[in-house]
Amino acid sequence: MLSRTAVRAPRSIRGLATAGLTRDSQVNQNLLESHSFIQYKKQLENLDIVKARLNRPLTYAEKLLYGHLDDPHGQDIQRGVSYLKLRPDRVACQDATAQMAILQFMSAGLPQVATPSTVHCDHLIQAQIGGAKDLARAIDLNKEVYDFLSTACAKYNLGFWKPGSGIIHQIVLENYAFPGALLIGTDSHTPNAGGLGQLAIGVGGADAVDVMADLAWELKAPKIIGVKLTGRMSGWTSPKDIILKLAGITTVKGGTGSIVEYFGSGVETFSCTGMGTICNMGAEIGATTSVFPFNNSMVDYLNATGRSNIAEFANLYKKDYLSADEGCEYDQVIEIDLNTLEPHINGPFTPDLATPVSKMKETAIKNGWPLEVKVGLIGSCTNSSYEDMTRAASIIEDAATHGLKSKAIYTVSPGSEQVRATIARDGQLKTFEDFGGVVMANACGPCIGQWDRQDIKKGDKNTIVSSFNRNFTARNDGNPATHAFVASPEMTTAFAISGDLGFNPITDTLKDANGNEFKLKEPVGVGLPVNGYDPGENTYQAPPEDRSTVQVQIAPTSDRLQKLTPFKPWDGKDAERLPILIKAVGKTTTDHISMAGPWLKYRGHLENISNNYMIGAINAENGEANNVKNHYTGVYSGVPDTGAAYRDAGHKWVVIGDENFGEGSSREHAALEPRFLGGFAIITKSFARIHETNLKKQGLLPLNFTDVAAYDKIQPEDEVDLLGLTELAPGKNVILRVHPADGSATWETELSHTYNIEQIEWFKYGSALNKMAAVAAEKK
């Protein structure tokens, strides 16, 4: 096993400094595994086959996709139409989703994972009073989960990153990401690694299990959105503002079914970690993933993280594999001029409501948004690089020379132990603490709702600003009255100093400790630490050489871990007279469907976590959350209670949903829970990509109204039939017959779906895992 040691930032190898390697060299994917290698030559061979078939120039994203095809000769390839069978280089799981993924893998009965895989403990650490104490508390509270993950990783040959290591996406960028790779991860912000030139795609745990079990991974061939960057950013503008601006252009569903590929002269003007920030938040526009082509900033970052050999090897394949072909075509092109780009603030309640800083004050006043900023939060997986920390610290240092500290509560969430240790050594950590800041654990914390906020009461209308990625209602602190805005770390820090959402640091002044007016200086920072990274505490657990005696630890009395029982297969009949559990109105994200925060502790226990199903969704009947009428008794109760009552009485049920249903995270619990509670179909105006796939994997029917007016016509007390299931086939619509509760005539409408032939088998068998187990049994 290769060792992980402190590294210095070596001289950048710009150009072709390739004397030590050839295109036939065997190069490790990372410094932690001796058994995983970069497969550029094989991927280029695949690509040559595809290029001969398509006979056209390819975008960078297409090259990476088609280079990982399972069958490049026979694969049908049409953007937005075909289902690609792919062979990812690795799998990454965070601890909340890893529990269910590993439980599913264990059900398959395999001795070890077939693809390099890791688990990262970052989601279960609640931000409360500060890093060290919060971490110690989390290790105590989550001991049985960490023990399960640790022993399961040791048993099945996965790398394990202990609590305190950092956020999965930062650990992947620092250790595992490399140009040209294909990675899938059980978290929606897996695309963060696109900042290092790879395709990194968020999936549900069942998809991860497929790849762990050596099955090809299926993805609908994405369309390609090209974002052309020109010019150069300066002053208060940062890479975060590129994606904030883009979210305002595309909306939260504008990237659905597409990969966002950045190109243009502006690509070469900022850091690799800045590119990671942009790709990370591409999840907020629904994109399959986002990616930057291999460039010199990536070389610098690979060198600084001890991976110069990977940079050198990548340079050998830059022209024919790690760059777009000249003349390639995009399905859509969006241009952003970095010279004129302003800092943006997005929100509240949705990440695509983009406001430039010059318009923020008037917009906030017009909409009645609270101007006082109560809390400023920097860090998270989106913005916790060394560069982010140094730029934020420079603003604080300037304010300190004028006698100012933060007016708002100010928190810092380091993205990794490496970043934390480095800013501790270089002084930025002390700068934050002297400013009045609270440094949290190296974990997700408030970004995902793991925040024990004490400064306000639930229901108090207030404003917070963060450098995070999501700001759905109540996501960060559980308070639906909190107006959460997303900005860069620089702007978040400026708002914390001023305490005013209407403050524009480009034009406005502050008063120093003596009452004199001054303007904050523009932020300055460095992309990489001059003295190299300090790796800090070693938090990595490699799997042992001999795994035969390892026992996976699951306490039989646990309320947090529960072995899975296979779902029942489809009965082979059309479904008739199904009640509607809830007709959800408006935005229904995965936070509405399966809340995080305090529910994270039940991510390994399907029965317990199912008690949060749809409790945040708004019932169209009464405008309330978690209050629906039982179709048979007339009694109002919570959504999960009513669903379970239907199940126990032998009644299948459906949910009716609005646009972009399931927007948000890769949370497959949002699909497992309705299946566990007896759901049969989810019928919507449209789905978010990951959620639709997750529903298919668990044997549920995700269906779309072909006539969206039918959504308005159907009523919560109606009963429905689903007809044509016995002839379910790709491209063939299902018929929805509605029996109105008011006794009026039945009516019918068509429902579309995106099933292919193999996915229909998942439905018939009751889940993709059932199908996998059946195939394995046939081979014995």
C-alpha cells in the first residue's frame, strides 16, 4: 500500500515535461491504492472506435463518456435518447448514503467490491459549538454507524475515511480525482471533481451497488451544454459568481439531462479549486455533471497534492483524449464575459434566483427580505479551498485594521483536514477566530441541516448568507422563515462585517472604530499554499490484506441499522382503484420528500426513516404539510402514517407531483421510503434526473403527464387506474383512468415514461437488486 505523506508544492510542469513516462506506462490513480491504475490507452481505443462510427468531432465530455463505454462497437449513441452502458473508474460514498448502499451490496452476497470504492464520514457531524467538541460528540453518538461502515469497508475492500477527515468531495479532489476519469458518487455534489477534468456524477446507492458488483452502469446519453468563458475576473468577483450567474440563466431545471462543459479563453484564468466550486453547484441547475477540460491549473493542483506523475501522464494524452475536438458542436451555448461579471447573491428559498450585488439592496427592499444578516457561513464542499480561505481572511484582516469584527455570527466549515491543518499553520484559522468566527468540524454541518442553531426561534423571520450550494426552505436550520442566500466566501464575509444584505463592498463604505468612513479592500489570496499542504491528522483506514476474519457489525437491537428485506415483485396486473396518498403542489425537493437534519441518523434503518416520507410536501387539498386524509376512513394524519395504513390494508397508492419533482440530492431514501410504505407509482409533470432513476431502481413507476393540464384536473380524493402495464414497453405510454370522488364521469389521460427494456425488468422483479440477485442465482 502506498503511503500518504505531507507534500510540498513542486514546480509546475507546464508543457511536455514527460521524460519519465510514456503513453504505455502504468500509473496509479492515487497515492493510497496499489491496485488501481489509469486506463487512458484503453479509453482512447474505445474512443477511436466510436469516432469511426460517428464520424464527427467530439466535445470533451463526450470523449470521457464514450471512452468508458462497456461496448463501444455495439452501443447506440444518440444524445438525449440512448442509454449508455459505462464502466466507471471508481465509486465514492458519503456516510449517510453509504449505509444503505452497503446494506444493498451485502444483500448481493459478493465477497468484495469489483471497482475501487471509498466511504467518507462527513454527514453525521452536527455543528453545535465548535470543531473538536462537535466531532467528539458525533463519534460518540454515531459509534454504531461508524463501526458498521468501518468493518464493512474492511470486509469488502473499500477505503474508509474516518469522521474528521473532511467532506467527501474535497477528499476526492485532493486524493482521487484525475483528468479523464469517470467517477460515480452517492451524493448530488459529486460533480465537484469536474474541476480536475473528470466526469463525476451523482447517483443513488443502487447505482453504486451495480458498479461495486461489476455491472455496467447505465446513463441516458446526456446532451451537452457549452458554456463559453471569455475575459478575466477581478476584484470582488470569484468563480462562485460564474455558477450563480449561470443558475439565474438556466433555472434549477435548465441543465436536466445535460452535461455542462466549459470552454473558451477564460477557462485558463482561474484555479482548479475554483473550477471545482463551479462544477459542484452545477447540481443546482439539474445538470448530469459539469466539467472543465484538462489545463495548466489542474497541473498545478496535481503537483501541489503530490500527484505530479498523473499530471505528466495526462499531458501525454492531452491532445487526443483530454481536450475537445476542434469543430465540436454543443446542443446549446451560453456565453459569460468574466470582464463584466458582477458578484451575485442567489436566493432566498431557491438557488436560481440570482441578483447581482449592485441590485441587491433595491431587490431586497422591494421583496421585503430582512436586510439584517444574522449569520454568515463560509466553507462547505462548495467553497472551502485554501484559496477561498485566504481571500476571506484578507477581507477580515483589512476590517481588523479598522477595528471591526463581525456583526453577524460567523462560522467556518473547513472542507478537509488537509485544508484545516494548512490554514492553522499559515495563520488564517487564527484570523477567523480573532474575528469572532467559530471554526466547525471538517464536515458538511449547516450546509445539509446539521446545525444546532440557537440564536433565533423557529418561525422568526431572518436572513443568513452562506457560501454553500443550496438554500431550500428550512434546509440549513430547520426554520421555514429563514431567508437563506448563497454567495461567494468573499461576499459572505463582507455581509458578516457589515451585517447588511444591502451592502455592496464595491461601492459602499463602512465606519471604522473611530467613526471614520472607509471601503474594504478587494480580496486577495493564493490558489495553492506556498509551503505546500499540511496533511494534518492521518484519518484514512485502508482495508486489511486479510479480510477473512472481519465481521461486519450490526447490532440486532439497533434503531439506526436494519438489514434489508427484498421488495415483492410486481403481480403482473394493471393497477386499479388506487388512492392518492398526496397531491403535492409546488416545489417538492428531496428535502421535502425525505428530510435530512435530525433524520440523517436513520439513513441505515429503512423502517425508521420512512417516518419522514413527504412530511415537507405541501398538500394541494389544504395547503398544509404532513396532513392528508385517509381515503377510506376520512381521518387526517401524517403522510407516512397514512401510507403505512394503506399498505397494511393491502392498498397500493400513488403520489401526484408538480414540476422537477425530486430536485436536490441523490437521496435514494426518497425512493426507498415510498416503496417500503406500499407506494406503486409517482405521477408528475416532470422529474429531476437522479430521483427518477432512483424510483426505477426500487421498483416504483415514475410517470409523467403528457398533458400537464391533467395535473390540475385530478383531485386528491379521486381514485386512479394504471392501464397498459402488462404491455409496458419503451416509448409506449401508460393510460391513467381517473375515478372522480364527486361521482362525475371517469376520464383518461396518457402518461409517458423513460423506461428502457432492462429497466422494465427492474419493475417486474420488484427492484434492480432483486433482478441482480435473480441473475446471480441462475449462475450458481
